[in-house]
Amino acid sequence: MRAESAHAALLVVIVAGLALAGFATYETFVPAAAGICSINQFVSCSAVDKSGHTSTLGVPDWAVGLGGFLVLLGLDVPLYRTWRRDLLKAVVVVSGLGLVASAYFAYVELAVIGALCPVCFSTYVADAAAFALSFWLLRSSSSASDADDEGSTAQRNPSP
């Protein structure tokens, strides 16, 4: 996969994650919307939303998702235009933190609540994809810079 394609996919994944997190937020404030993704007792946005376990340290889970994807978008748009390595590292760190939060939220849904919100789960998948793509971009950019360094060293110090 080319870096430009991976980065375009990263941007699409972040926008999709933001849209999903936005819908999860909407469901919280408009309870009737949660019925849209309630299929049965286990696959149910309503069951998760009404559980009383949808905040961590007083911060609503929807706010973590929405804020996280907004931060990722805020970092990735200038990254897409400039390819600055510090921005790429920040995207990896933020998406990595989101991955940890997603794992915790998934644990709470499955082990504590005993239900799975498909919208929330989709945001977890989007964050995992964002982490995987950004990590791949970081690794491939360091491989490319190592190759560039070797090439420039060879030009400066040609062997006899």
C-alpha cells in the first residue's frame, strides 16, 4: 500500500469515527434514537445507554469518543497537507490512547453491562483502524527516512 493511499484511508476512518461518535452522542440526548440500533437484549444501544455505566471518572463515554475523534481530525488535516512527522506521532499517540479507552469501554459493555452497542463498537473498530494505519505510516516513514539517510551517506562517502 502506498503512503498516500494509507493516509487517505486514515482520514476517511477518522471522519467515519467522528460521525459514529456523533451519532452515539445524539442517541444519548434523544433516547428514541437508541431504538434504531437495538436488535435484541444483547445487541442494544438502549441497554447500554440505560445501564448507568456510561461514564468514566465523571466523563461521559460519548464525550471521550467525540473529543478523541475531533482531536484526531484536528491533527490529521494538517498532517495530510504537510506530512510533518511530529503530527504523525501525535496521531499515533492519540489513537493509541483511544484504543486503550475502547478496550476498556468494550470490557464494560460486555462484562459489566452484558450488552453490546453496535454504534459504540463501530467507533472502537474505527479507532483501531486509525491506530493501525497511523502506526503503519509512522513505521513506513521511518523506513523511508532510514533508506534516505543511507543513500545520502553513500553519496557523501563513496567507497573506493
